[in-house]
Amino acid sequence: MYIIKVKGIAKIPDYVQLRDDKFTLLAYFRVDRPDKSLDKLGYGDKQEYIMKFIQDLPFGQIAKIEL
């Protein structure tokens, strides 16, 4: 799975995109509200690990994460 962290501007908040190996969009959520999106994908139990990874990721970069 790939993670992209997108920097918001003005009133638009920061977002995260989760994409599969074919780069299909799996989830798109605000950095401060990942709960429902990760639960829907079945990664609710790995939320802490994913959010730590997202915090360390610079804006605008694509990173591969193994879950």
C-alpha cells in the first residue's frame, strides 16, 4: 500500500491518500480524523502504526507501507 500526505492551504485541511499496488485510491481522509476510513478498510487495529508513519512522512511524498 502507498501513502501520500497532501498539504492543505487556507481553509482546506491536510489530507492523506491510501492507494493499493495498482495505485487505485482506497481511502482519502483528513490527517486529524482517520478513524472511520481505516476501520472501513479493516486497518482499525493498525491505526496507531499507520498514523505514526503518516506523522513522520513529509508532505507531497509517496511512501510504501507494508501492513
